[in-house]
Amino acid sequence: MRRIFRWLIGLPLFIIVMGFAVANRHWTQLSLDPFHETAPNIAVELPLWLLLFVGIFIGVFAGWFFCWLAQGKYRRLARERAREVTRLNTELAEARQGPQRMDAQMLAPLPGIMP
């Protein structure tokens, strides 16, 4: 079902994106100099579709990165809890096995309980 849904959404989206890229293949100037309109010091010539795709890629990557940073506290908490579960499982296994050997101190009566 997911595969059919991907094809129903993905194929038309791919066709639209490719149509956009073909329709906007003329070159445009990306200027990073706000003071000189006609002859900017920092400018790049590239196709309009490439400018759009690079912008989308940078946006997706930045969103992923900041989401990953924001979820760091949950990953740390999961690691701490996994360590605690491992420690508790080890203690439980040791408690189920009982003492490995009995020494004289374990067999001695507790003062005040037994005469």
C-alpha cells in the first residue's frame, strides 16, 4: 500500500519538478552585494532551477540538523535509562542466583534476634 501511495504522489511531483527545471533553465545572477546593483563584487551566475534546488536542499539540511540538536536531551536520557536498565538486570540476575558462597559471618546469629 505504501509503495502505491509513493508512486501516486512521487511520480506526479517528480514530473512537476522536472517541468519546472526545464521551464526555468535560463541563467540568473545571484548577487550578495547589497550596495552595487549593476556590478556587484560578490555574484554568482547559475540556472534558476539550480538556485531553487540548492535553497531547498539547504533548508532541509538545516531543519534536520536543528531538529537533531533539539532532540539531544532525549537521546541522552535514553542512553542513561538503558545503562540503568542494564545495571538493574545485572543486579536482579545476581539476586536470583543467591550468594555465591556462604561464609561464617552469614551463618552467625544476629545479636538481639537469636539467643
